[in-house]
Amino acid sequence: MALPFGYRLFLVIIVLFAIITVNSDKLVAIPFSILLSIVMYYYGTYYFGSIWEPAPMDKVRKMVSAVSVRNKTVYDLGSGDGRVIILAAKKGARAYGVEIDFLRYLLSLYKIRKAKSNAKVFLNSFFLADLREADVVFMHLQQETVWKLEDKFLKELKKGARVVSYIFRCRKLKLVKSMKKEQIYIYRIP
Ligand SMILES: C[S@@+](CC[C@H](N)C(=O)[O-])C[C@H]1O[C@@H](n2cnc3c(N)ncnc32)[C@H](O)[C@@H]1O
């Protein structure tokens, strides 16, 4: 299987870090392992579908306000620290997040609890999530992942469901609204 260039580069960096860490004295090894953990935390999920790069809160507010979510079933695919689902739940949605990274899953549980929100998050891959009940799907992922998910959306989502993508565009779904300045794109399932 051909790995994308970015991922190969990432693997080389990780291996280099590991070699340096193993061959260094404690003084070098400790900062290197801290750096390695940080790199892994942000970039470790690249191959599963996306690195972690939280959407700025003003963009999250725009994404959530761009569609009506009250009394709707809403999913955020790759929900990170839960910022999208917490806001959607606050606006009256039944909000669900799907997150593959265990630490971010724990972080979102903490944030949901702190916000006294009734948003829910599942530790799972969004490729395996059942989206049949969803009225609105949010995603902030990388381009290839967005394209891969489109077939799942067309197969599982109900007619009229909305897909809101931050930054990357779909190519098979019908675009109903484009907020170019904010890089928010809204699609509807035919
Ligand atoms: C760019 S971040 C977006 C986080 C959040 N939705 C936001 O907008 O702030 C992408 C998230 O997707 C998660 N992710 C990547 N691949 C995944 C997969 N296959 N299943 C579930 N989550 C995944 C990453 O761990 C990361 O937290």
C-alpha cells in the first residue's frame, strides 16, 4: 500500500526521534521523549483520517449556526476535545461525537462534564460509526478522508441530511451553501 508523502515523512521523524532518544543520555532523552509524545498526540492519528488541529471557536460557532440543529441528531466525525458537540448540544441538538484518540476522548468527556452538557462521545473510528439517524454531520478532517467518507454518507445518511465541512470540500455531494471566507461548505443528501 502506498503511504502518502506526509505520513512517510512523519514516520521517518518518529524513527529518528526514537533512535536519538535511545542513544542519548538522560538529559537529551527526556526532552526528546516529551517532544515525541507531543508530536504523537497531534499527528499520531494522521493515518486514521486526520491529525488533531482544533477548529478555532469562531469557526465552530459559524459552522453550528450555519445549519439548524435544534431537536436534530448531530454528529461530529473526529470530535477532538468536543467543542462542536458541546456547542450543538447547547443549541438544543442531540449531539454525538466520534473520536479515535483515547486521550482526546478522555479530554472531551471531561469538557462535556465541566460544561454540564448532554453531548455524548464514542471512542470509535468514524468509518465504523452508524450515521443512519444523523440529520447533520460536521467534519473538520483532511481532503482524502472527506472524499472517502462521501460514499458512506450517500449510503447511510437520510435524504435531506446536511453535511458541514470545515476547510475541505466534497466532490460527490450537492453543495447548498458555501461560506468561502470562513471555508465552511454545506452539502445536502439528495
Ligand atoms: C482536525 S481534528 C478536528 C477536531 C474537532 N472536530 C474540531 O473541529 O475542533 C480531527 C480529529 O479527528 C480524529 N480522528 C482522526 N481519524 C479518526 C477516525 N478514523 N475516527 C475517529 N476520529 C478520528 C483526530 O484524532 C482528531 O481529533
